[in-house]
Amino acid sequence: MTISGSIRRVGRGRKWWALLGFGAAVTVAAAVGALGVRGTQEEYASLAQPAWAPPSWLFGPVWTVLYALIAVAGWLVWRQAGWGPALGAWVTQLVLNAVWTPLFFGADRYGLAFAEIVLMWLAIGVTVALFRRVSRPAALLLLPYWAWVTFAAALNFAIWRLNG
């Protein structure tokens, strides 16, 4: 085995460990968002909702896929550009993502949660724009997330109006 072969393998291994790190970051964001918030399915079911509101069981599978896409997108940008403004935006939108659940479910602050989700939506847009400069695939991976947050914002607004 050559030294360059060993270095390549270590570099490749580091890249895969980094992907796990990005996965851990989104897992922490999801966990922080859910911390101290129990009975969200029951609370969601008890709210006055628009006719187009999805069933509560749909949110878990959708968010699982979206969090995976968010992690891979961040990892792709990190591989191309390292830490910089694009990943700063990625962290910002992830923090905003973690804050929404406690506002909406934990505090029952539907109006404040709506204002916060608008900020999250804008942060995702900035992240997509910055990611596009570094990695088109990474930017594309965030589009389903941005679309879902658009839908979630509309749902948050409708619930706020119906329950306010």
C-alpha cells in the first residue's frame, strides 16, 4: 500500500464521518424542536383546521425524508467549499426549524410561530441561493424542504386564523 493510497482512504473516511455529523446536526435540531413538547398529534387533531390539512401521521415520514435531504445538502456544500457563508445560512435555517415546534405546540403561539416560519422560509431561500453557487445538487435537494415549509406556513396561518 502506498502512502498516497492511505491518505486517500483517510480523506474518504473523513468525508463519510462528516456526513454522519451533518445527519447528527439535523437530528439534534429535530430533537430540540420536540423537547418538552408532548402530545403534538393530539393537539394537532384538536385544532380547528382547514379542509386541506393533512393527517397528523403524515408529518413524521415527510420530516424524516426532508431532514435526510437537508443533511446531505449541507454535506455536499461542505465537501465543495468547507465552512463559510453557505453553511452559516444552513445552520441559521436549521436553528429556526428547531424553534418552530416549541412555539406552535409548546407555547400555543400560532401567530408568533407563523412569523417565525416566515423567517425560516426566507432563511431557506437564502440557503438555496448560496448553495446554488457552490453545488447545484445541494440546492436542488433543499427544494422539497422549501416547498414543504411553504405549505406548512400556509397551514400555520390558517390554523392561527381559525383558532385565534
